[in-house]
Amino acid sequence: MRVVHVANFYGPRSGGIRTAMHALAHQYEVHGHEPVLVVPGPTSSVTRRAGVPVVTVPAPQVPGTGGYRMVLRPDRVRRLLDTLAPDLLEVSDRTTLTGLGEWAREAGVPSVLWLHERVDGVLRAFGPGWGAARVSPPVGAGLRTVADLHNSRTLPRFDRLVATTSFAATEAERLAGRLEGMPPLHRVPLGVDLETFTPDRYDAAERARLAPAEEAVVLVVSRLSREKRVDLAVDAVARLRAAGRPARLVVAGAGPLAGALEQRARAARVPATFLSFVPDRARVATLLASADVVLAPGPVETFGLAALEALACGTPVVASSTSAVPEIVGPAGALGAPVPAALALALHEVLERPTPGRRHAARARAELFPWSAAGEAMLALHGAPVLAGTRP
């Protein structure tokens, strides 16, 4: 069975959608199916990654996103799908590629839309009140917000919807009882590479390079863009230090706000190390395992793969209580409202826990999310065979 997965905002070097697409493709391949990935790029090309074909479609960069691209000519993708002739179509996009659901319906191909983000959350990231912006006058079925209107026009194009968390599912659930033609909604959590991300990656020399022993290392692994709210991490560590706990902020990631965040840390007199993008996954795992706590401040995260990777490395996570990350972290961390004082208090609470206990709890939580479970859940949803004895 050929499963074609199409996406926008596929990071050139990293990113949650990129990680999820490749991990799921590996699972499909393990079970005897043929995955093909279609993503935006600077030019048309076909490459292979771990044996999986990756087809790029020319697409411009989106300003202010750190290199992400968006297909503006979806007709090119439709023609490509005619050639690829998929047995199943998966789409990871809420913007220009939602029309592919109509292509699939006309072609008789079952389709799935992954709800990797919430439209109201994306809108909110670009301006106060945008996420709840009203449609005036209200339109049919009680659709009162711009997000509702967008979802009512795009979600019914697909046969099934897949959300990774309850938080991500909220928008679709809100419409389910009011809108005819809404497809069934399924919840399939993403996973983590439990072999790459492990507590054994802890490195005493790396820990010493990050900070003196008496300072807590607060690590953020994130794209440095507006919706990620890494500014909250700077301010939370400033509050933590003002309360008498020595701490250093370490940021692994690149993006358009890198310079502004470094300046903010200097102004707040927060000891901070900005590592920029770390391409080596093993090095990322070492950083995660060697930190004392990982902070995920983004208020609209719909899953949080970096947080899950931190847990797999035995490092507890502090997360914004308004996001989906609390569903992933469970008791292996702490939550705070997306304001510096609350996040600082949550950091202090986690750092007060005995180190062996908090590291054990983090790893145990991550082990609930193997990629094998996500792959098998998706194949079951597709009605595709899962080969016995092939689970990694």
C-alpha cells in the first residue's frame, strides 16, 4: 500500500512535522507499506532519507518563520499526486493544501488531515484577540469566529481527522455537533525515539560546560519565533534568580527572534547561552539529558515533541498550562500559566524534587509514547495490515 504524506512548513533541518513524518514513514515501511513524503522546497527534487522517497515541490519561504516554506501552487501537488497514485493520502497542513482532500475524494483515495496546530492558536500568535476574532454577522451553524469559519470550509474535505492531543482536537470537536459533513475525529499521540533519547546520554563534562554545579540548567529547545514565546523563559529564569535560586538559561534553536532574545537576557541580567540550531540529534539528546529541567513556554503548542524527548532523556518538563504539553508531561513535571511568575514557581517546584525520583518519573512517562504505537494506530485507522513480529 502506498501512503503519500503531504505537508507545508516542513523544516529544512528540524521541526515537529518533519520528525513526525519521517518517524511514521519508518513505521509504515517496517510493516510492509510504501511511504512517500511530499514537502515544499527551493526546487523540484527527489531524494531519499533512510530509504523513504522525499519529493520537494517549489515553494517560497514564509517571512519571519526561520526558513519554513509554503506551497502557493497546490495544482502542482495535485498533478504530482496523479503521478504517484497513492492508496492513502495524509495531509499535514491547515493552509494552502487543504484542497487536496477534494482531490482525494474525486480520485477515490481515502484521506486523513492531521491537526498538528489549532487555527485559533496560530491567529492568536500574530496578534491579541485574533484567535477569537468574530465573524460579523455570524454565519450558519453558529460559526462566530474566523477559526470556526475556516475549519467549517476545510475540515469536511477529508474522510478522517487525526489530532495528537485533546487540546489539538478542541476546534474540530466544537464543530462536530453543529456542522453537517464533519468527518470522524481520531486521537493518535505522536511518539519519541526511545533509543536516541535516553537518560544514558547524560554527560558530566557537558553539564560542567553548560553551568557551574551550583547553578540549575534550564534548557529550552525551540524555534525562536513569536508563537513559541521563548521570551517567557528569559523572564521566568530572571524571576527564579531573583527568588534566590541560581540558574542559567540555555537555548538550543534558531529563528528570527534570536537577536532580540539575547538582548532581552542581557537586559534582565540572566546568564544565558544561546547555542543556535543544533543539527546533531545525539548532541540534542545529550543536552536534554544533562539539563536539570526543560522549559516549554509556548502557550499554544498542540503536542510538544521536544518536551517528550526531554522526558525520554530523564529530564522533567515545565510547561505552559494553556497548551497541550501538560497532556504529554503528566506528573513528570509541573505547569504554570504563560506568565513569568507562574513559570518560575513551577521551575522552583520541580527543582526541589529529589533528582533520582524526578528523572525516573520522566523516563517512565516517555515510555508510554513509542513511535511503534503511533504507527500501528494509524495503520489500524487506515484499515491497513500490521505485520506480526515487526515491532521494533
